[in-house]
Amino acid sequence: MAAEEHIFREFLETYNRIVEECFNRCVYTFNYRYLLDNEVDCASRCTSRYVNYNQRLAMNFAKIQSKKMIDAQEQAEAQQDPSLMVNTQIADTSKPS
Amino acid sequence: MAELSSNQLQAAGELEIEMMQDLYKRMTTACHKKCVIPRYKDSELSKGESVCIDRCVAKYMEVHDRIGKQLTSMTLQQQPTLQAQQANDPSRVVGSYQ
């Protein structure tokens, strides 16, 4: 439950951030109290693009993090038993291709 | 939809208050940047600035509502796609040799 709440909270924070960013970038005339058509369109495009940006960023971040973890794991295994690396290499070359 | 327990309701209410505060803070910064001219010959707000602030708040809240609706519909749209992805996950087929 705590994890769900954490995700929901993050979603709401992102929502507020989107509103601020897209307002700053899209709304620039204050001659009227209502939103102009171009401002409405700009805001909806801005939202979609921000969401796509977020997804792409998350994907890249996850990729790099997992690669870091794998590298760290391999390093830790090599440090524990350096002879392990040599043995596995010999075992691999003896396998029939 | 499952009924929320009183604890969950309370947590949701607190979360909403927090998000409202965050919204208010951001709106304050945004409208200040847009409407208050950085020329400080006078301590009073000019008429133009006052009108701008009124309209800025109205517009910000409208943008907030519209984007909220758009995000909700986007999330609901993605849910069936996500469920289908989970159903067709190839890693689930492992072990069921036929």
C-alpha cells in the first residue's frame, strides 16, 4: 500500500509540474480571463510531449542503472574469487560449438 | 471500486491538501513572473498588474483542470494496453511446454 501511495504521490507531483511548465510555456497573453484556442491546443500538446519525455527518460535511466548493477555484480564476484573467471573461460572453450 | 478505509481516506485527504499547497506555490511563482513587472518605482500594484493577476489565476486554474482531465484519460487509455502486455508477456509461457 505504501508503494502504491508513493507512486500516486509521484504522479500528482508530476501533474503539478506539468501544469506549471505548460502554463509558463503556452500562456502568454492576459487580455482575457479565458484561455484562447491556441493556448488550449498548446497545453494539450505540451502535456503529451512531457509525458513522452518522462517515459523516455525513465527508460534510459532504468537501462543505465541495470547496466551499472550488472557491472558492479561482476566486479564483486571477480573480487571474491578471481580464479572463478579463469575457470569459466576454460570451461566455455571446451564446450562443443 | 473498493471502498476506502477511513485511514486511506484520511491519507488521501492529506495528500490532496499537500498537492493544493504545491499548486498554490507554483501558481504564485508563475503569475509573479508573468504579471509583476520588475520595475520598483512604486510599492503599489498598478492597475494592469492587478488585472493581469486576476486573469492569471483564472487561466492557471483552467489549465490545471484541463490537463488533469487529459492525464486521467491518458492513464485510463494506457491501462488496457498495460493489461494486454502483461497477459502476452512471453516470460509467462516458459514452463508450459506443449
